[in-house]
Amino acid sequence: MKFGINIPNFGWFGDIDTLVEIAVEVEESGWDGFFLWDHMLVFKQEDTVLPFVDPWIALTAIACNTKKIRLGSLITPVPRRRPWKVAREAVSVDHLSKGRVILGVGLGAPPETEFDYFGEESNVKIRAEMLDEGLDIITGLWSGEPFSYAGTHYQLNEMTFLPKPKQEPRIPIWVGGGVPQKAPFRRAARFDGVAPVHSKWPEPVTTQLLENALEIIKSERGDLKNYDVVISGETTGTDSTKDRERVESWIQTGATWFLEDIHGLRTEIDVLRERIKMGPPTA
């Protein structure tokens, strides 16, 4: 199992200097990856106004200040982005980081702030169509070969995107989705990994819900060979027995990555950074 840090791009972390400092601490403390949420807004403006950082600009800065950890978005809502722009941004950071980028994708949530506030399409069925078409476009452009596309939501004249990703055959794609839904996991089966959350977040994903999701993926793929299964949660960093038990339960269920949730819903930022410095649960 690999271990990473999962951080919002807003609130305490809505400052790019802070994110770069934390990413350096993540690498120095022995974690394997650093992943940023990709939000424009989360809360209704009449309720809460917070500072935000663009995750891809932050990941660019982080790539320049780290050498080993994997980097990525978790998740980028493709339906509110132009897929060709996502493709170009991800390849640029992939080359800058010498092949350390992972692209997390999904529908995006909550729709009323992430989409409605900006006049974007918020209907879940249409956004699912846009996500599928967007993934077709991203992977097609990454091929480095002449590519065109004629879909319901996107149309591209023939073009060739260069350079290709530094990673072969391409940048890994992790697909996010809400359990106990089924459609996100049929989509995830076509790519390189899955990062489930509960559809009623912040309710937690359970091992049984993960098992159910993985059964859907296996029914589509045949097996989970060379496939990433990403779970986010919390460990203490101080109670090694408790932490090992928690991690082991996910390993037995099929998880390959455990991402420590580091966000303001947990505790104060200084305590969160101390948890990072303690290192991953098996350290």
C-alpha cells in the first residue's frame, strides 16, 4: 500500500505558499503522494466566503519544489472544464514533474455552487455525458496522433497534441464516484484507478461499500491487476496498533492507496501539519 495526503484547495489551504510548504513536508516525512481537491466554490456565498487556490497552478509550484512524491487532483470536475485545456495542463505538469502526475476526475460537487453559480450545466445526467466525452477527448489528445471528435457536447476538428505525456502509455486517470451508486464504477473500470466517496458525504465509505464497488469494476475489467484503489480516511500517527488495524482492513478489501484526510473539518491547521510530519501509518 502507498500513502498520501488529501488536502482541500480552500480555507486554511487557500494560500499557495502554504500548500507548497506542506507538500515539501509531505515528501520529507515519507509519504508517497500529495493530492489536491479541485473546487471553485463549496459553500453558498450567503453562508461562507473562503479563499481558494487554483489546484493546477498549485500543483505546478509543488512540482518545482518536490522530487519524488506523486501529485494530482482529486478530483477535477471535467464537466466544468474544457477537456482540451485539462489535457494540456496535465501534460505540462507531467513533464515538469518528470512523470509524477495522476489525474483524478469526476462529476464535481456540490452542483449548486460548483455549477449553478457560474451558469454551468448542473444536471447530473448531462454532466455524466460530458464527463464520458471529456475523457474520450483527453485520452485521444494524449495519444500524440491525429485526433478528432464528434460528440453530443463536444466537437473537435482533427488536430495533434504534442508533446505526449511523459508517462507511458499515458498519465494515470483515477475516477471518483459516490457509493452506493453503480454508474461511476462502470466508468472507473475503463481507466487506471478508482477513488470512491460516499454519495452522502461526509458519511464514510465502509469496507462493504468498497467491496461492492470493486465487484462492479471487476465485472467490467475481469480483475484489478495494475489498478489503483484509493481510500481516504484518518489515522492518529500516535497509536500504531490502531492505525495498522485500520489500514489493514482496507488492504484486505483491496485498497492500494490510503490518503490521509487533512482538512478543516478535522482540527486546527498546526495539528494537521504535525500529523503530516509524523509520517504515514506504517512508518
